[in-house]
Amino acid sequence: MNWQTIELPTGTLDVREDPANNIPLATLCQFGARHNPKRGFLFVSTVLGKHLPAQPTRMLVIHQQLASRIHSTNDAPALFIGMAETGIGFSYGVYEEWAKSHTKQQAVFMHSTRYLLDGLPVLHFEEGHSHAPKQALHLPADPAHREQMQRAKTLVLLDDEVSTGKTFLNLWHALRTHCPNIEQINIVTLTDFMGANARAALDQALDTPTAHISAARAEWQFTPKAPPVVQGVAPLPYHNAKLKPMAHLGRTGIDRPLILPKRLLEAVEQRLAIHPREKPVRIIGTGEFMHIPYLLALQLEQQGRQVTLQSSTRSPILEFGPIQHTQRLEDPYGQGDPYFIYNAPADERQITLLLHETELNPAISRFAHALGAQTLSCAQLWPQPA
């Protein structure tokens, strides 16, 4: 296939899709521009439930397809690691679909984060092209999970897209002494933009047999130009050192699919009961807190409701192409970072539920007000571990 040229406000992006793709690239992502001197473009996914509203059952199909292609060794545990921030929900989803069909095999899932937890060892690595390059991976809190990590022969690294592979390589360098028995690496992404030469170079650098699994492949070239001046006034940074993310839902390791607690489902049902059943529902997550909103949105859609899902993000994207509306937000985690949500204006025709993992705070309240949303605090509605 010939190269496709996309003129962005930040430069010229050329993309060539792999003709062997079973799923057309255009059904998986569009092309956006971001205010980032390291990389002025963005692959804007239609099936991540992040920057664009997504249909949960469509996301589920992608998770199932990719999970079915993972190579694993049956005689030892598998270790799954998802990448913050954009890839977290995707990573959970693929892990859970794999776990459902491998009920007799031990596996630990965890994801990287930009929010450090107290009292746990942490590995640091770089995501060089990101607007927030410093990533952290906490070692499992449970001694049994740490032991499984050490015995693991299969490593599954997951992210929404891969374009150079350097972030995965940086993570592997930080991780390998903690899982010395790895015999097989799976790199699982929604879209793979590396190209054959970059994949071969990454395989050589990883120095471990590696399978590359994606829904679609393509290659890219980008010629940058000076980005436009970003308009609008950002809210004042919100700081609250007392706010803590939920450690026990992936940041420190889980070994089975998550199940929505009864009291969360009851709270949702109470919110929905006063509305006609045919009224559309919009589920919103906050930052790294993406998977619990996905599970709820998926369950509601499977019950016959019309549901969309998306999340706020730290990624600064320009209004162009698929990004038609920007709402600037305060940091729901209280660290003062700028946050955004795209293509999610207030809409009285929908019921909007905003799920968050920190305690209710002014940043969350103002976010909910901007979207006309009701808030659900999973810090209160999700049982704490014993």
C-alpha cells in the first residue's frame, strides 16, 4: 500500500499500512496533533476508551482476539505488565481475557504508574517520547506474587501502540534481574508502527525470543514544524498530598480478573433508576483509573443499555482532526499536573457517571460539574484487602 500523508498543525505525518492487516488501521485509530516537542503527532485510538468515546463491547472483541494469540509456557507462571497511562485499560482487558481461558495457569498482572506508593520497592524507567517520560513499576506487594514473578517464564508487555520499542526495552533492562527465568517475551499492542527493521533491532536488543502481537501494523515518518500557540487558560494546579491512588487493583499485582463489588453496582443502579432505560449512559474514568469504568460500562452494555466509555488524560492534544473539543482539568490525584478530557462536552441527553479512585476532592467535583456528571468514589465502594 502507498504512503498516506496527513498534514498536521505540528508537521507532516506519513503512514503506510501493512497490506497483510486483517483489521483496517482506519477502524482502530485516527491521527492527531499534540503539543509535545519530542513528538508532535498522536495515534488516536477508537477502541481504547481514552481520548475518544468507545463502545465497550467493541473493545472486548479486540481484547479477546489479541489474548488468543499470546504465547505462554504452561509449566511456569506468566507475568503481564501494562504501560501507563494510555495503555492501562487495554492491558487489563487483554490480561483478563487471557486469564479466563488459562484458569489453571498462574499469572500476575501489574501496570506501571506515575503515582508512587509508600513502602514498596519500585523500578524506574523512561518513556522517552512522552510528555511525562518518567515511569515507575512497583514490585508486587504479595510475597506469593513476587515468588511467581521470579519463576515466570513468559513475559507479556502491553501498551496501546509501539513505534520504536525503546520504552519496552528500558523496562526490560530494569526488570530482568527480578524475573531471571523469562524464556519468552510477548509484545502486545493495539497498533504496531515499528516496521520490520525496528522489530528485528528490538528483538536483538531484548536478547530473548520475542513475539510481536497487534491488531494492525503500519510504518510512519514525521517531519515536524513549529507547533501553533495553544489557546485557552489552564486551571490553577491542584495539590493535595493526602490523596492516594488504589494500590491493590493492579499497581502492586493481581492474580485473577477483577469482579465489580455489589455495593458499586447497587450505587450505579440507584443513579440509573430515575432515568428512562433507553437514555444513553456515558462512563468516565480518571487518568490511570480506566479498567473499573470499562468493566462497568461493559456490563451495562451487555444488559442492553447504550453505553460509551472514555477517560481523562495527561496527554496534551491539539484540537484538530478527531479531537474537536477540549476540556482542561485539574489533577484528580492532587499532584498539580495538567489534565484534559477530549470530545466530552456536557450533554443532558446522556447520563454521565464519573468514576474515580481517590477520595472525592475539589478537582473531581469541578470535573463532574463541567461534564454534568454524577461521581462514584471507588475508594469508598471497592472493598479494601484484608
